[in-house]
Amino acid sequence: MINIHSAIRNGWFMSHLNSKVEQEVIVTEPPDEEIDKFRVYLDIEILYILRSMKRANALATLSFDNEDGFILTTIIGINPKRGEVIFDYGTDEMSNMRALRVGKLNVFALLNRVEIQFVCHDIEMIRFEGRNAFSARIPESLLRLQKRAHYRIDTPSTKHLTCRIPLPQGEYAGVLLQNISRGGMAVFDPERKIEFESGVDYQGCLIDLPGVGTAKVNLQVKAVSEFTRRGGLKCQRAGLEFASDTEERILLMIQRYVNKLQMERKRTH
């Protein structure tokens, strides 16, 4: 079982955190009505999911609405009679004070590779089992997103993200990201450094996520297509899926980057 405070002190966590593309296919997050079918409203189901998160000691990210920054935590207690869920206190006191000041936090977690998302209100500091903790109201609803409901968001077109894929000769070929989600990503290769083929696996690929870190993942090619860029240059596009053995802390990094992009775009609209 992971102890967040000792993990961060020992460097475990930080070591793992260290114009559209030629007007082609754009995939964005699903509309609200589509996502709503994954929303859970029944109290008994919500409590079951929260208790499962507590039993699994599932890592959760508490993020601020329309602001940068986050707190890494776990659920350490649930009190249905008082209507409260209790989170472990963060390691950074400034972030903790900020959480108490805003009184509302977005929660993202992975439970058995399923995304759990909800919003916490009425954040307070309490003493729990001899230590500081956050108390929040049990959410009225939460999202439980299965694999095919992942948010897929376009990456910035002004400065494309790069995925470095190892080649047999020991070098890396850099391809450009078009969009990304916790389940996979779409890339394009204007220089055709790689001839993608469906079903081919690539091990030890490196995705540079600005402000979050570098994620090391294994990928499988799911679909390949060609499109013509301005000037008549043919370019290859590939849909890549993250391997089923991808560690949850890496998936958490990727989701944190997706959340970061979403918040940045909300601020500019």
C-alpha cells in the first residue's frame, strides 16, 4: 500500500512526474448528454465506489477550478451519517490553504483502470485518527467512465507535443501528437520516419507532457490512415492505444495533462 507522504518525500512520485492539424479529423470530449449516461446518482452506488477507492488506497488528484495546481491524496474515511468523505491532507501547506479557501475541488481517480470523477464541496480541515485531513460533503453524483468514454482532447497546434518511439537501431523517432486521452492518442508523422502498421507494438515510448513530466508507455497501433497536407505532401496518421499493462501512475499523469489542457481552454473562452 502506497503512503503518499513518504512516497513524495522519497522522490517516488516526482520521479514519475519528472490552426488544427491541416484541418483534419478533430476529436474532442463527448457532449454532456453523452457523458451523463456514465453518471451515478444513487447514494448506495456512490458510497460503494467511495468505499472501494478507500479499500484500494486509490490515488486521487484534487484540482482547483480554472486554476493550475493539484493535491495528491487518498480517501481515508467515509462517514455516511454525517454525509462526509475524508481525504488525506496534502504535503504542500500552500496548496492545502488554497483548497480550504476555494471550498470546491475537482476529484479524479483511477479504480481498477476505470476513471472516477466528481466534485467536492464544503472543504474543511479536521483532525482524523491523530492527523490533519480534509473533510468534504459526499458528492451528489459522480462519473464512472469506462474505457471507451475517455476524454480525448486536441493537443496545442502552435507547439505540437512529441512522442519518441524507439527504433531497432537504438535511436528514437519523434512523431507529433494530434490528440490524447487516458486510453490512447492519435499521432502524425510528416517525415514518415516510421511506417505504421495495424497491430504492431512499440515498447518504451516517451511522451513529453509540458508541466507534468515524461510518460513512458508501451503502445499498440490500432488504425493507420493517410492525408494530404497543404502543398500536396502525403502524411501518415496512426491511432495508438496504451498497452493494458500501463501503470496507473502513468495513466494518472496523462489524465492530469488532459485536465490541465481543459482548464487552460476554459480560461481562454
